[in-house]
Amino acid sequence: MCTVGAVCTRRGEMRTEFDGGKTRNHVTKAPTRLWGGRFEGGPSDALARLSVSVQFDWRLAPYDLMGSRAHARVLHRAGLLTDDELDRMIGALDDLERACRSGEFRPTVADEDVHTALERGLLERLGALGGKLRAGRSRNDQVATDLRLYLRDHARQIVSRLVELETALISQAEKNLGVAAPGMTHLQHAQPVLFSHQLLAHVQPLARDVERLRDWDRRAAVSPLGSGALAGSSLPLDPQATAAELGFDAAAANSMDAVADRDFVAEFLFAAAMIGVHLSRLGEEICLWASQEFRWIEMDDTYATGSSIMPQKKNPDVAELARGKAGRLIGHLVGLLTTLKGLPLTYNRDLQEDKEGAFDAVDTLLLVLPAMSGLIATMRVNTERLEASAPDGFALATDLAELLVRRGVPFREAHEVVGHLVVWCQVHDKDFGDLTDEELAKVSPHLTPDVREVLSVEGALASRKAYGGTAPDRVREQLGELRALVDEHAAWAADSDSDA
Ligand code: ARG
């Protein structure tokens, strides 16, 4: 993946001259068009405005240039470019890349898309020779290739950012190991847990997200280049060679599928949406934890916002934005699936709609993840408050019932007995710990004084020692496993980052 990484990290330096609403899409000078031959006049303004994609697909330029270099080499090996022509072609592509990077070469509104713009740049440098590169390829296989390269690269960047968030959560779990907290179901106190167990419960889904992207990457590592418009090429090209040069594992086995397929985008968008949902659930918990009612954490000032009218406010905007952004990520997935549904084979222009959602999903994640990592890394955990509220809400009721079960009482009856005890306590405004021997015995003869042995948070935690449970030993074990997994994630992401 080295070549892919080399380009991706420079992507941001390429800028278009399009700037939102200010862009005027009028064709003002004789444009380079890739399809003018059989047409008498130029396109109408309305068509040109509808059709133009260069304002968003320009970010594919580095990947398109990579594909062009690989294609030039294949044309050369096929005897369609001389040694000298190949040298000049590669030189011009390198120069064009440099010019794109410096901003000296920019797409114009007259360039229909990134492929057109770059062909114009090549023609400006090479004259007629520039026109030889289009042999045997089409924008259909080009754009499918470019988008795969772009997404594979950015999947690695996203994984790098996920690793930072995983690490921030794991570090907090490590730092607060041993701190008990109220574990909840239905947002009601249920059973005490280690706060670290809960923090790691947010790492597990993120780890699955990384694994999902790695798994996706294996399926995305197929090169469409060489498929041409849809049927392959009559020229003696070598799709396997271009695939290898571009860091793909294989060339597409069916040229029609290769230009029609956008599963790789939809799957990527699912992975992105799932990350969004996980960030949203974590964000929601942060909002709760930081609230006056919970006071489990204190956000660092650098990751909290104030109110323009209420001087006392400290708001969890990072967490709220993370929660909010899930909506657009889910929207992009649904949007693309809707676009794909019912499309006949092979390429249709509808497919141009695949890009903006995918780009926005990447941008969104690269924006939200670092903010969430910072928020988690810098938050202060209110350990006293957590410890004190861990047994609240009769959270040890299950432990009491299970003790009775160990003593031979059927669970159904034990559940009933402890239920009565809870009501008794509520009526008399007492906690389990405040009860006298007589009061216990009054509720049930099963409630002998020694039942108090299970009425401690520490005991409750230690007893949940089966694999996956919240016992301190198990949580420590989980921490170690996750640390090792996250190291693996970091290594996978660095595979491309390292060539930047
Ligand atoms: N801008 C187009 C897209 O994103 C490129 C491919 C155009 N192909 C075509 N036959 N018009 O899909």
C-alpha cells in the first residue's frame, strides 16, 4: 500500500478554484472535452452545470495521476508508447502533479471532471502525445479505480484516528482501574460495575469498526483499471500489472461488474455510519456523565464550550456534535443505496452521485474523531462520586438474591423476597446497609444476619469473575487484550501513513 499512502497524505494540498456558492459554472473559453467528436455544438449551460463534478472530484486528482502513470507503463509494455514517449509522459505527469500541488495548475469550471482537467494539463505539457494516454481506458474504469484508491487510503487515516480514541479510552480505563460505578440498564441503576469496564465497553465497538474497515479493505483491493468503458480492451493491456502497481491485490475478473460496482462505497459508508453511531452513543454518555445530575466527569475547558448568556454554563458540544454527525453519516449510506437500487449494468451517470457522500463521510470522521479523543483524554473522572453512587438504587439486590439461591432458595422465591425488601426499604427510607437483624428477619426468614456478606460493592464486583465480567482481574485482562489489538490497528494504519 505504499504508493497509495504516498499520495493520500498530500491530497489536502490540492485545491480547486471553486469556492462554494461563488463558483460560476459558465463555460467561458474553448474547453477540453473528452467526447466532442460527434457533436456539432457545445453543451447547454444547464447541462454543463448539472453535469460538472470537478468541484468535488478534484480531490481524486492524485489518485488519477497514479492510475495514469500505471496505465502509461502498460501502454509502453504493449508497444503503444516508445521508450522516449513513456519518459516524456511520466515526466509530464510528474510535472502536472507538482503543478497541482503548488496550485499552479487548477481545474476550471470548463473542465467537466477531474479526468478532463488532468487531460488538459497533460495536453498543455505534451501536445498530441498527451492524447495517447486515453487509449484503452475510459473514465468509467478510471473513476472506479480512483475512488477505490482514495477510500483505501482514507480508511487508513480513519483507523489512525480511531486508534487515538481507543487509546484515550483505554488510558482512562487504566488510570481509573478499581473505581466502581453504577452500571445501568434502561438508564436505571442495575448492578455495580468497574468504571473501566464501561469505558472498555466503548473500545470494543470501535475495535470492531477497525476490523470492519480492514475486512472491507480486502474486498476493496480489486482494480477496475483495464475494464475500459465496460467490455475490456482490444489493446494488449495488462490489468494485473496495473493492479499490482497501484497496490491492489487483484484485477477485476469481470469488466462489466468492475465499472458498475459501487459495493465498495456502500460498504465503506456502512462502516462510517456504524462508527458514527458508536461515537453518538459514546457522546450521549458523555453528555449524561457531565451533567449536574450525574457529575461523573468534568470536561477539560479546552474541550467544553460556554453559553453566550449563562455565565455558569459548561457545555458538552464535542459530544453533542459527535452525536449529531451520526445523522449525516447514516444519510450518506441510505442515499447511495437508493441511488444504486435499480441501476442497470453497467456504468450510468447516476454513479457520479457516489462521491460527495463518501467524501463527506471521510471529512466528518476525520473532524469528529480527534475532538472526541481529546475530550476523553482530558476529562477528569470524579471517582468519589462514582464510588459513592455505585450501590445506589439497591444495585446489590441481585447479589442478595443469588446468595439465597446458593443457599437452596429457588430463584423465583429469592427474587420475590429481595423485591419485598426493596419496597420495605423504600417505604422506610432506608438502604440495605442500614437494616437491623430484626428488620431483615421481618421481611423473610431467609434474610439471616450473615446475608450482609454480599452487601458490598467490592464483593459484588469481585464475584463477577467469569470471562467477560466486571471483576477487576477480568477487566485487567481485557485491558491487556485491547492494548495488543490496538497496537495491531496502529500498525495496519501506519502501513500507508509511513510513506507520507
Ligand atoms: N464524473 C464521472 C463520475 O463520477 C466520471 C465518469 C464519467 N463517465 C461517463 N461515461 N460519462 O462518474
